[in-house]
Amino acid sequence: TKLFGGDFPEWFGTLGRSAYSLFQIMTLESWSMGIVRVVMADYPYAWAFFVPFIIVTTFAVMNLVVGLIVNAMQQSHYEEQSGATDVYRDEVLRRLAAIEDRLAASDR
């Protein structure tokens, strides 16, 4: 807002507009032709702000996506493992009941 708000109030005039413009740049939605090139025409060193901003935010968004994928896979693995454990426990209980029945029959 303070860097570019005076010359580009439609994109950086208020805090809300700045946040929206930065979100648009972060999501790479018409950032080059729509905002950055126009700003760089007046401020040639604006790339020193925009390039690191794009790199950092893209890295953060990609980490969120990877985190969601890993979390979904971990949840799927947990559910699969839990189902296998339930089947194994039922089998052990069935065998234990059979052993108890045999012991009870042999005591008679």
C-alpha cells in the first residue's frame, strides 16, 4: 500500500486492494500483464519485491498441497492398518475360543 498505492490506487490504494492484488499475484492470475509489468514501467526495481514474493508464496502454497496429499495418504494407511488389525484380533479371539473349548472338552 505504501510502496505503490500513490501511483496505482486501483491495485494498491487501500489495504484491502493491496491484499487482493497480492493474492492475485500469489495465485499467478494475470499477474504479469495485469499488474507487475504496469508497476515496473514506473518502478523498474519493483521486481525486487515481486519476484521474491512470488517465489515465497508459491513455495508455501506447494507445501500446503504436499501436506494435504501426505495427510490423505497417512489417513488412508491408518484406516487400512486399523481394518487389518481388527481382522487379526477377531481371528485370534476365534482361535482362543477354540482352544478354550478343546481344553474344556478334555477336562470332562
